[in-house]
Amino acid sequence: MRFLLDEAEKIICAVLFLGMTAIGFANVVVRYGTNYSLAATEELLTNGFLLLTVFGAAIAARRGEHLAVTLVHDLLPRPLRKPLFVLSAALSALILALSAWFSWVTLTNQLSSGIRSYALGVPAWYYQAAVPFGFALVLIRYLQHAWVTLRDPGKASGGMSDA
């Protein structure tokens, strides 16, 4: 069970990518074999890419490999680097929490309005359901990495290595 919790985002990304590859391959085979296309595959692949991006961001956040601009950090004297890291971690956590919140609001809006997807006609919230949880997972993984970086700057990659 611990493995599933520690590697949740990797498992989700692997399953998503495998499914997306199979759907894309099936569409190509049908298109070239019959001159028809599976129109719904575009909808499925687009939403799959959204989920793959969010859960992939959780992997990057856990490893400390998220996009970072370190110019200000590198120019500051060593005593000021840790407070800057704490400030940037707090602001990043705030943005991730807001992203989770607003994606949750979107989900509840889709649930209440009954909006349906354009190709398959399924409730649109089916595609949105995992996004708030994905952002929450990115937030958790980011905070895990920030905690490790603050406790032992040399142990974490992509953090305050010179603090």
C-alpha cells in the first residue's frame, strides 16, 4: 500500500499514457484501414493530455524538477537564500491550492449545469473529475520536496543547494 501512495502519480501517468497510446493507435489503424476516423479519440486524447500534464507536474514537484528561475536566488547572499526559498515555496503552494480550488469549482459547475462533451456526449465533469485531485497531489508533492529541502538542503535536488 505504501508503494501505491508513494508512486501514485507515476502509476496514473503510466496507465494514462498506455491508454492514450492504444486509443491513438486504434484510430490510426481504423483511419487507414477503412478511410473513416474514430472522432471521439480527439476528445479522449485531449483530456488525457490534460491529466497527463497535471500528474506529470506532481512527479516533477516531488523530485524538485519543476520549472524554476534561480537568477535572484543565485545573486542573493547566502543568509537571504533560505527566506527567499520559504517565500517562493509559500507563494507556489498558494497558487497550487488556488488551482485545486478553482478546478473544483469548475467541476461542481459542470455537475450542476449538466454540460456534456462535444464528441461522446458524456457529462463533461467526467473529464474534469481528476483535475482538482491532481492539483492537490502536486501541492502535496511540492510541499514534501520543500520540507526535505529545508531540513537537508544537500539531500534535495533542485532546491537551495547553496543555502
